[in-house]
Amino acid sequence: MTYRVRSAQQRRAEIQARATAMGIDDAFISDLVETFYGRIRAHERLGPIFAKTIDDWNEHLPKMKDFWSSVALTTGRYSGKPVPAHQKLTGVAKEDFSLWLGVFETTVRDLAPTPDVVPYFMERAERIAESLKLAMFTLPGLKKSRET
Ligand code: HEM
């Protein structure tokens, strides 16, 4: 049996080609991020949670465009640390992630250049949401139970 070994560079090129073929580019990501956070800021429950922490949306929005560019197009533009940024938030419940994902899905559906873009973004958003929830709600409890 022969295995096809692909370099990280080849793998990245394939992901980028697939995303580009679906119509995902910087302009789409920019539109998605602007529209999504416009809706989040107007959201009855999530709006105040973001407003409490974010003073300068002109700083947050470019960061989120870099984040989605890295996630969807593997450009490596984002180099922040989402886990500690969320662990320090107060007043966030596990259920808020379902609200977040609901707004995100509606926005992706509204703007997607092709239908495949919806599952492409949702798979990634859901995976990241799970790991953030684990870091925010499950790991601190495990750590505490080990200490007592
Ligand atoms: C209920 C769900 C969520 C809430 C309330 C929330 C809230 C926030 C807030 C307030 C910040 C700003 C933190 C700061 O500047 O100090 C932030 C940053 C961020 N969020 Fe979320 N978030 C949620 C879910 C998500 C999800 C599901 C993703 C990814 C799919 C995500 C990705 C990010 C990223 C990448 C940053 C920037 C972190 C950094 O480098 O500073 N968030 N979030």
C-alpha cells in the first residue's frame, strides 16, 4: 500500500483552492464579520455582554476578520489567544453559545456566495465554540475538583 504524504504547504493550498472555489475571499469575510457583529451588538442578550468588554470596535473587527481569514482560508493572519480572552469574561452562560451560533448561522446563510459556504463556516464555528465552552465551563471545574 502506498500512502500519499502531503506537506503542510500542499494541504494549505488545497484548503485555499476549495474555499476560493466556494466564493470565500477577503471581501466576503469582511462583510460577514461586519454584519455579524452589527447583529450581535443589537442582540438583546449578547449585545450587553460584548459592550461590557469591547471599547473599541475598530480594533475588534479587523482582529475578527484576521481570525476568520486564518480559520477559513488558512492565511495565518490571526495570532491571538481566544481561550484566555473568553475565560476572563463574566456573565456568560453555556446557552449563550447557542444564541451566538444562531446569529452566526443566519448571517452566513444571508451572505453566503454559494450554499456550501454555510456548512463550511458552521462546522468550524461549532468546533471552536465547543473548545471555548470546554475551556470556560468544564476545565475550571475539573481543575478545582483536583485541588480539593
Ligand atoms: C456566547 C459566546 C461568545 C461570547 C459572549 C464572546 C465574547 C467575546 C468578547 C467580549 C470578546 C472580546 C474580548 C476582549 O477583547 O478582551 C471576544 C473575542 C473573541 N472571540 Fe468571542 N465570544 C463568544 C463566542 C465566540 C466563538 C464561538 C468564537 C469563534 C468561533 C469566538 C471568537 C473570538 C475571537 C477570535 C476573539 C478575539 C480574541 C483575541 O485575540 O483577543 N467567540 N469574544
